[in-house]
Amino acid sequence: MKALLATLALAGALLTVPAYAFQCPADMAKIDAALQAGTNLSAAQLAEVKRLRQEGERFHKAGNHGESVKVLGEAMDVLGIN
């Protein structure tokens, strides 16, 4: 029973990684589109969004998709999109 539960937990964890991997580019595209459309953000907020977007892309390229989704989510929160 413990082996079955461990196997199911591992399978669930392995299935979520690809989902995050595909979410990162979509989130980056949303951020890029919002920036291109123009915003009412202050210069400091705009700089923060750009920093978070770059950091999210670095995490994505490094394979750390969970962290990438988190950071990109922070950028989208500042932009007011989701």
C-alpha cells in the first residue's frame, strides 16, 4: 500500500512539471503583450515587471518551472493581468 501511494505521488509530481513548462511561455507572452499595448505603470513598477519577466525566463530556461510560474505571476499581478 505504501509503495502504491509513493508511486502515485511520484507520478503526480512528474505530470505537473510538463504543465508548468508549457505555462511559462504563455505567461511570458501575456506579459510581453501587455507591455507592448502600453501601461499606466510608474517607471519603478515598469522596471520591476521587466526584471520579474527576465527572471522568470531564466528560471524557465534552467528547468525550474515552478519558480518561473511564481515569478511571472508576480509580474502579471503588477500589470493587473492573469
